[in-house]
Amino acid sequence: MIKQFFGFVVLTFLSFMLFNITVSAKDIKKEPITTTAINLQGVSDSFTYNYYLSEDAQKGKNQIVLDVHHSSLLISPSSLTIRVDGENQKTVKLEGNKDKTTVQLDLKGKALKKGAHEVTIIFYGVIKQGVCVENNTSGNWLRINPASYLQIQGDVTAGELMLQDYPSKFTSFQSKTDVVIPDDANVETMDAALKIVSYLKKQVANQNQIVLVKEKDFENRQTNKILVGVIGDFKTAPVKNLLKRMNVKTTENTIQLQTAQEKIKNTKRNVLVVTAKKSTDLDGKIAVVSNQEFVSQLSGKAITIGEEPKQPLREAGIVTFEQMGIQNLEISNAVYESGHYFYYLPQDFDVDKAITATLKLKKSSILDAKQAELVMEVNGIPHAITLKEVKQDKGFFEINVPIEKNALKNNHLLDIQFKLNGSNTNNPCTTNDQQKWLFISKESTLNFSTTENNQQAVASLTSYPGIFTNTRQGTYVVIDSIENVALEDLNALYTSSALSASAPNYELKTVDAIQKEKLKGRHLIFVGEAGTLQKDLNKKSPLVMKDDKPDFAEDGFIKETIMRYATIQKNPWDDAYIALQFNREGSSQNQITPKFLRQIQNLSADASVAVQNKEQQTFTNRAQFSIEKQKEAAPKQSQSALKWSSVLMFIGLLAVIGVILYLVFKRSKKK
């Protein structure tokens, strides 16, 4: 009996321990620090990683784990230091005979508090001893591998949910969120949901955290939920019961936002409901949850918004860095380059006028302005900026930087990065690890001129997505019907086109609900066959058409290998604008994939046709496009030459007449 009792106690204890281990394992969440290898170069270099906690983390296995590989030439005192929120937390020595190592830092105290946190990894490498020895060589390096990760214990998205917690509690560390629409969502509801998804995906490092799903999959995924749609359009019991528990109510001509923490399949989840009485009100006011300017103003647990918010009036051609998604940033001798920031110039910017950046700067007093320079790279082209006039005691100092015209691309994209050169002392006899910083304010601006004249957009795929996403008129995304387009196709398109601080200025339309007159005065994107509009598109298609079907062989493509393709041309209903069409070929399931869109965005040469084969390789008609452009230019050049020859002939004729008159006058004078 005693043995049986003892056995029961042991079994119970082991079961309890196993249960605790299982629960603990579920509570531990990991996030990779980097998806690609980070190379640091000696003598001194650094890498910065940011993470955000929506709530305080639990005490437990909270760690940063670094998988490191370094040069076998390293000797003492080579080291790696981990700094969290500006404070040094751990330093380990690096030895050449142990060129692979794992560095683990337990996170404690302030590093686990709610809010944003910054981790800086600093490498100091020495490969040769001695006085005044140069160690700044290619053999002095360290690599942080993608196996490195951040590990946090507990649910950091728990705690009371308020509207001011959006989007952070749906996008922060390891938060997975489904944006849920009714199974029979109409075009307006789908457009609204796509804008929310594209906005949220720009807030996360891993875009797979945010997924657009239909109501039937509501309970299938263990995620936070954002419900988007008219209440009466949701039909399944789990969603209807959730809305009933939350007591969501709507009024005419408004959009309703309401938060809650509700149990879904016995697990508490963050829930946001975005709804209205009519889907037109939902779509028309969706900017309140898809544009950062309005999102930052949200507060409370629920709000009813009646007036459709308008974008604040700004001086034409002036955009602040904050509006471009660039917050206050600091670069220094420790972290000497910023990340990359992207902005699309609007179509109405005047290409003939200068573009400038007005930088508002502060610098540390020990940064030598005679040695150091700030470099602003625009699309990879450096613009050097002297710091000699920047005075620390005068607060912010403004410097105007002209942007070279050859830095601009057809798609109006600006890829901006800042670097600080000359902040380190390259004299091996001098050691100075004091931080020499330069601060760039988010109130800095990008300045350009706009024009009222209709600028002819270039009908080249290199124009995507810039001219479509940043227009005053907005771009129509046209589909044949909801049933004939895959949700993931539209999801990929909207996400690819989104700006860092807002969803793209798109409006989803079906062919049968749009009049041809409405197709004028704006750019168009067609996803799939365009129904009754397809014949008009075919008339100006860059592809050779045979019986209203593309004859790929005539354009130099092997039809049997093609999965999907994209064409761009003048808008058939208004040739001042552009029409882009995505389509599939053969057995392909999708007209669009994220990879195909990235390949189009990265095109370096103008083209009007791009095809993707079964191996996901993309080919274009760039050679044919170039020839056709030369042919178009030839008549204009001939006309210009003819015009000048006519002028010269007229001048010659006048000269001959002048000579004859002179001779006649001279002869009559002799008589």
C-alpha cells in the first residue's frame, strides 16, 4: 500500500512537472534578430536591433542569443559587447582559435518593460599587437548569423486593450494577427480590409505575422483578430457571438471602432472591430485605421467617427521626414549609418525643377567638423554635406542639400540613407572611444516643385509602384469580379504599394460597376481579365494580339514556360495616364505573387512586358521597348530637322533676294 501511495505521489509530481514544462515552453517566444548575415568590420563596428513590448515581460528565460563567427586572426583584447537601451550589459573576449561561438545575455529590469528597446552589438577587433599598429584590415571581421534570436517569456500583448494600443498590440514582438472579413464580403469591405493589412504589414519585420482571412477560418488560427465589415454581413456563430458579447452597435454615416479582450477557443485574444452600417461608410473612412496621421490620434476603448477625416493641408511640394516615415535619428562613430527609408514622389512634381532636402541637425561638441562629413545617399548616389557650419550651442542648424537629377528613377522612388564619415580617428596611435554623434530631426523636409500641367507618365514597368500609389486622384484597381480574383493576389498588390506610414491610395472596383467615363483622369491597375474592357486594352497592348489573345512567341517569349505576366501601356481612355495589367497563363493559380512584384520593382531597364516562368525567373521585352522608343523619337527628330532645313532655306532665299536687290539698286545708281 505504501509503495502504491509512493508511486502515485511520484507519478503526480512528474505529471505536474511535465505540465509546467509544456506550459512554459508555450509561453517562451523567439524572434530572429536578423534574416541575413550581418558583417561587422574591425577595428570597431556595430549593429543595432530594435524590439517592442506591448506589455511588461514575465520573469524567466528572457535572453538575447547571438550565433557568431569571426576571423581566426583575432587576438586579445578583441571583444564583443552587448548594449541594451544605451547601457553596456555584457562583454566577451574573442579568440582566433575559437572562431565560432554563442553569446548569451539574460535580459532583466528595464529591458523587459513595456515599450521600445534598442540592442546594440559592438565589435572591437585586434589582429596585431604593438605600438601604433594598423588593425583596420580586411582580415579583421565578425559575422552575426541568422540563427541569432531574441527570446521573451510570457504574453507581452496581454493587459487592457485600448485604441491607443493599435497597432502595437497587433504587430509587436511575435504578435500574430488575422484581419477577418465576411465570407461574402463586397468590394468596399475588401478594399477597406486590404488597406488595413497593407498598413499593418509595413509595421512588422515579418510580414507573415499579418494575414487576411475569411470568416470561415475565424477559429482555425490562434491569433489576435481585427474584424472588418458590416455587422449584418458576418454569418457564422463564433463571430456573431463575439460581436454580441462586445455589444457592438453602429449608427448611420459613421464608422465604429471597438476593442476588447475575448476568449477564442479558450484563449484570450486582442480583438478590434472596425464596422459601419454601410460598406461605403466603412471604406470611405478607413483611413482612421490605415493612415498613421489618424491612427496616432485614437484613444479610449471605443469610438464612433462621423466626419470623414481629411488629410491636413500642407504647402505643396514640402514633405517632412516624419510624413515620409523617418523619425528622429542619430548616427555616430559607433553607429555610423542609418537604415534605408523609401518615399515616392507624386506624379505632379516638376521634373524640370530642383529637388532639395532641408536637414535640421545637431552635433556633439567633440565631433570634429573639419574631419567629419554627413553623406546623404539618394538611390545609391552620395551627396556630401559639410558640417563646418553646424553649431551645437545654437540648437538645430539647417542645411539645404540639392538632390542630383540623375539620382531620380522612373518610378519616382527615393531610397534615402544617411552615413557619417570621418568620425573615427584613423591614427593607430590614438584611441578615443567617446561617442561623437549627429542628430537629424524628423522635422527636416524634402522640397520639390509641383506643376499644374499634366505630365505624361512613362509607360514602363520601372514606373511601378510609385506613380500609382502617390497620386492625388487615386488609382483604380479593377477586377472582373470578386469570385474571379484570389484574395492573396490583391493582398500582395496592396502591400507592395503601401508607403511606410499609410496604405496605398487605391480604390477597388469591379468591371460591371464602373463607367468608361470614370476611367479618365487617373491611373488604372487591372488584376486578371478585364471583362468588357479587355478589347479596349488589347488595342494598345504592348503584346502582339492574335484573336484577342497574346501571341507571346511574336514578342520573343516561350509561351509554354510562362506562369504569369504584366503589361503596361497608355490608359486607353486617357493617354495622359497609365494602365497596368497583371494576368496568368496556363495552369497558374495566381496573377500576382510577392516575388513577381519585387522583381518588377527591381527592374533596372525600361520595359512594357514582364513574364515570370515556372522557375520564378522574370524576363522582359527591354530590347524591343528600346527599339520602339527610338522609332517614336525618329519622326520627331526628322520633323525637327525638316523644320530647321526649311528655316535655313528661307534665310538663304532672303539672302539671294537681298543680293539681287542690291545689284539692281547699284546698277540703277550708276545710270
